[in-house]
Amino acid sequence: MSDLFTTIPVAPEGFRSGFVALIGRPNVGKSTLMNHLVGQKIAITSPVAQTTRNRLRGVLTTDQVQIVFVDTPGIHKPQHQLGSVLVQNASSAIRIVDLVLFVVDGSVPAGRGDAFIADLIQRAGVPTVLGLNKIDRQLPEDAEAIAASYAQLAGDRDWPLQTFSATTGEGTAALLERLTSALEPGPYYYPPDLITDQPERFIMAELIREQILLQTREEVPHSVAVVIERVEEDPNITRILAMICVERPSQKAILIGRGGSMMKAIGSEARQQMQKLIDGKIYLELFVKVQPKWRQSRSQLEELGYRPETE
């Protein structure tokens, strides 16, 4: 059996644990919240919507509780096969957890997208907390209308409501207390010092994709996939070869940039983020490959690691 499971201690009396899915529309701050709660960056974030593509688990362990957060892609109307897989994976996550934290953008009133997701969660019959994120962005004159719209959304379903800001940390301690009290007594699922169950290669690829989103913004939004082709570890240096997949030659040209400037910027920033994961020097080599319409092809999606996740 793997060492991962042989190092799991017996939980003390009264210890609580469980899996909590972070569900919501794109760009409401689910990944930012998970990074804040576990105390380390394990999920990429960017101003671009639909940044998260995989169900990513972040583990928070205290003396009283172990919460396994399941970060999910934003639920939206899919425009291609990739979008359909992402929404399917987010929806299926609802049915395999102990608790749902329905994260909404608390800087604006509830909309039709929020009501759609609320109905989806309600049909699953899973205990739910409605979390209003981004309260630091609320305008004073809008606060009353925003609070009323979400109070109705929560009240109609008998869900507790918690306000917070994942960016500033305001209200997150109270949110954590709410989530802890909603979980049942249970065991450690992971060693107490583990913060994610994702392999290092997955996080490396995500850190590269994050820099592509940040550096190119809307020019190359969601037509990018990153695959770590090779990792070679020597005593003094780790060599990483990564493939960046795009759909059009024009996107390849943008990623490379004039004289390779964009590729150098992406590689430099991604390498700095990877340095926080890996001891020693890192040599990162990137290359770009054009695969037309990969987001529409189920076989290409599976080759790039985007598969419908089973419950």
C-alpha cells in the first residue's frame, strides 16, 4: 500500500471531517478561496472566467477538523465539447460530497445563473451553505438589494448564508467555523501535512497555463492546454519539458511573441511559481503545437487529460 495511506493517524475523539464541493458560476472566486483556506496556492487563478478545468482537491487540517475541498469548474452554458465535460464534472461533484459550499459573487445581486445552480444543488439533496464572496467589492448603495436577493435564494431552500472575501480574508474564519459545524465526526482522509492529492506534474502544467492566461488575457483565452512531456531530476537541477497546445497558428504566433518575448515571459513567471514546489534549480523548456479544434474532439480531450469524471 502507498506510503500516503500508511502515515494517516487515528483521529481523536470529536474530530470532524468531510468533503466539501466549491460550486458556482465561473469567476466567482472558488479557487482563490480554496488557496486562502488551505494556506498555499494549489489552484490557478486569473481574471479570465472558467480558469479551473479539473476537479482539484485541497486539504485543510486543523486540530478539530480535516476538510477536503473539491474545487470545480464554473457551471456555465457550454459552447464546445470541453465545456460540456467541465460542466458534467462540476455537476457530478455535487453528488459525491458531504457538503456543498455554493459560492456566489456577493458584489452583485443574484441572477438567473445563480438560480439555475441553486436548483441543481437542491435536486441533489446535499447539505449546502450559501457563501457570498467579494463583499469587499460591494458598493454601500447596493448592499441592501444584494443581501435581499441572496437571502431569498437561501431562505427558499433553508440554506445558511455566510459572507466573506477570499481576497482580503474578511469573514473566512467564520465561514470555516460554519463548515466545520456542518460536518459529521469522522477520520483523517489524508495525512495532516498534505494540502493536495494532485501529482506534481498536474500542478506544474496548471502554473504554466495560469501564466498564459495572465500574460495573453483575452487574446488566447481558453484554446490552450498544457501537458508536461518530461521531467528529469538531477541532484542540482530539475529539467521540465512542456507542450502548449493551441487551436490556430495565429494563437501560436501570439504565444511565441516577437523574437520569442512572450514565451520567455510565460516561462520565466511559471518557473518562479514552480520554484515554490521544487527544491533546487529548474530548467523549463516550452514548445507550442497547433491541434485544430481540439476542444471539440473527445479523443483529443482525453489525450490532453480532460475526461468526464466518474462519481
